[in-house]
Amino acid sequence: MLSLATLQRSQLLRRLINTTMDASKNQPARRHPYKGKRPNHTAAAAAGAPRNVVPPRAPPPRVSTPPLTEQVPLDTPRFADLAKENLIHPIMLKTIIEDLKFDHMMPVQATTLHDLLAKRSDVLAQAKTGTGKTIAFLLPAIQTMLNKNRRPGSGVSLLVISPTRELAMQIAKEATALLKRIPQYQISFAIGGTNKNTEEKKILSGCDILIATPGRLYDHLGDERIRDCFHSLDTLVLDEADRLLDMGFMNDLKKIVACLPDKAKSNRQGMLFSATIAPHVEKVAHLVLSKDYKFISTIPKGETNTHDRVPQHLIVVPTFSDVAAALVGSVRSEIALQGQATFKSIIFAPTAALADFYGAILSALPGINNVSVLHSRVSQGKRTSVTNAFREAKSGTLVATDVVARGMDFPNVTNVFQVGVPMDKESYIHRLGRTARAGAEGRGTFIHAQDEMFFSKYTLKEIAFENTAADLSAKSEVKAVASRMESQAKTYQAWLGYYKTHAKAMGWDSEMLVRQGNKYALDGLGAPEVPGINKSTVSKMGLKGVPGLTVRPDPPRQQKGRGGGGEGRSAGAGGKGRRGPN
């Protein structure tokens, strides 16, 4: 006889399913208005060292343990409830309950799993990062392999496309954990910064689940042998779809889908997960999902978001040359408040060069320990080691670009600093979301120059910032360290390229941009003179003929071999190319 608690759970599950199905029928897809144009940032080229093996014993992230801040009902459906309708194989149920210690579902799992498992519906799900969505798409895909009795190594059954390498590797770890009791199914990578030939051998030798970034995946699909591996593709997943599109991957996604078997004939299942639903997401939804796909949102209207409950301090400095000193002063202040032993922060910089600059400054000054830097120009092997080390660390500072802004789960981050204006409002919010996770407290600090006031005043007008005075006492220390750096020219060029995209919002023309950039190079970077920029780069940046630039001849051209295709390519600062994380 069923217990009262079990009956209540079953009733709740049915209500969740019925509500979702009704909403899907009556309102196929509520789209959020897409406000404002995004600046056209260029990508930094990804360099890397070979590393594409998923550690088989890597501990899985506990994504299905509901964060205290999620307001999840205490009696949400349990994974065990799926067994009552024979929707999940007993071996998978044992893995989830006994090995991963997951009991109750997260909302995104409760509202999507029944449709994905029982009906193999195509689903567009709106869900925040860190809410258990990875399990929500991996579990049905693995169950499909089991239902079809697929022979291991018979071809790719599940293809997951992710915007960044780090997120791809995180997904692969969770897939490895779910396959603990059925290790005969193999997981492979197709991501930038790794050895392409090694990846090719692994895919051809028998890959059942492939986790890929778009650029590298499309490079592989140029090989007919690789294309043939997808002849019986069962499931296609786009994770962080809005981020994929924001990074300029729409054309790559179209080309990738064109290389796959016809969806109507193969009857593959499509899943698309996105934190935001903007018009451009709808375009890619129709590319990979069936016409009668179901839209499911797990973000209740009026829900308290991270940016509504995390204290956020705004520090505005007179000039760009004061930004680094203000960052040092703010970090030291927060360390004194939090305590060195538990201070764990992420500092977001606009470009890879500025991340390197801030990382070097912080590492050279006393009182700030365990500083590491992460962006797409860091080799893949180093990126992996830095990511893992910071995830496990109890304290420390990670200086990064948006490569870790979304999808990455770093526990116990006490502070997030954003230095300079981000790409857009969504980037600001997702960066802030790296702190105050799983019920913990966190603090945010936004530092920018007076000329960037448009962003905090208008773009983030609904955020109640606490205005904080800048501590510029470290200005002489910062300039002394900066003046000894050999990267002044690279940082100056990156600064010009980035702020050219925001020049109109700041009321600058090209001459003002160059004047401000030159002042920053001399006063902020400690350069002895205005650094030179190659003639071709000046042209790509759209600054040809602007007074104040020191233009130098291009160096002799070197023949370059074809790269492996990372998660983003660039034609140079300000040039035309596919955007990606810096």
C-alpha cells in the first residue's frame, strides 16, 4: 500500500507535468524581448596543449542537490518515481540514487524528464545555470541508448554542443559519473586547444557520446569518416544556446546540422537549454528542434535573482588609469573583511590582455595570495589545471574573461569583481552569479571609469548599487609594477579594440578613443611612449588615419598552418571574425 508521502509526491509530479503540457499547448513559446544591440567583440584565438581524456574517476558535481536559495518545495518528485512508469533503467536508477546520492529532482528535471523520457519530445527549456540541467539532458539521452540496445562503439548516439571548453569538460565529467555502471559506452571530446589527430582517433575508434565546441566540431566534420560516425545519431543537445549565439556561432551551427543525417528520417531527439529566451534563440530552436517542440521555463516570473539579493558595490574612478589601483584597493579591503583564509574571488576583465595585466599586478603586490589567470589564450592543459585547482581551493583569486562567466560551478566564491564594462547586461548578471551559490552569501563589486557611467546608470538602472569610494592608495605600486611589464603594447592594443565597441555609448569619436588610449598607456600602463601598432591591425580596427596613433610597418608574413578550430576565431582586434570567449 502506498504511503501518504508517496501519493503526495506522485500527485505533485503529475501536476508539474500537466501544467507544463498545458502551457506548451496554449503558449508555444513566450519570448522575452531582446533589448539593445550587443557590441561586436572579436574573439581571441585559442591556443592549447593536448588534453582530451576524461578522468574516469573524477567526482561528479552534485548538481541535483537543490541550492537553499532556489525555494524548492521540500517534497519535490524523486528520481525513484520515474521507475514506477518504467521510464528509467534500474541500472541508471542505482547510479543516480546510490552512487551520486541524488534523491529529489531539481525543478528543471521535474518539469522536463517525463516529456523527454516517455514521449521523446523535442524540448526548449529555459533554466538558469547550476540548476541541474545537465542531468536533465544526459539522463534521457543515455536511457535512449539503453532502450535501443545500442552496441557500444557503433557510432555517436549523443552529440552535445557547448559554447566553451570548460563547460564541455564539466558536462563530460557528469556523463562519466552517470555511466559508472555501464563503462562500455565511451565519451570523447571535440574541443579547441587539444590535439585534433588524437580526437579524431578516439571518435573513429568508437565514440558513443561526443561533447563538442562548434568550431572544432565543424573542422572534424570535413572528414567523411567522421561524418559517417553520426549515421545513427539519437540525440542532439545545444547547451547554453543563448551563449552559443552571442558568441557568433549561428553559421557554424547551420553547417554542423547540414552535415548530420536528416532529422525527419533519423527521428533523433532535440534538446535546447538556454538561460534566456531571446528572438535569436528561436531561430536556432527551429534549426535543431521539431516544429511541435515544447517550451518549458523553470524560471518563475518575479523570482528573486542573484542580482537582487547580492550586495553590489559600485566604484567609479576619474580615469581609466585609476582602474587597476581601485581594484587593488578593493581586493585588499574585501580580504580584510572576509579573512585571507576564506577569501575566494573571481575578477572579470574585458579582454585576455587585460586579464593578464590585472593578474600580473595582483601577483606582484603583497597581501594578495594564490592569483591565477584564465582565458582562451591560455593553453588547454593549463586551463584545465587552473580550473580544477580553483574549484577545489578554499581561498584564492581567479582573474578571467567571460570564458568562466556561465555554466562553470566554482564552490564558495565569496566575491565577484567586474573591472570595466562587460559586453552587456546579461554578461554582468551571469558573472555575478558565480557567487552566492548553494545558499552561501556573496558580494559583488563593479569598478569602472567615469566615462563608462552609461552602463551602471542606464544599462543596469534597476540594480540598487551601493556607491563606494575608490581606494587609490596603491596607484604608485601599480604603476611601478606596470612599467616593468613587457606586455604594454599588447594591453594597449586590446584596450583600444575593446573600447572602440563602446565608443558611441561613451560619446567618443575615433580621435577621442585614441587620445584616451594614449593617456591610459602612459599613465595607467607605465609605457615610456605610446606603443606602436601594426599597419594592418590599425586598418582592421577601423582606425586608419586617426591622429595620435603610432603606426609601424607590418612584420614579414609567416606561413601559418591550419589551426584546429577552437571555440572562437578572430581576424584580429577589431577585425571581422567569429566571436568567442577571450
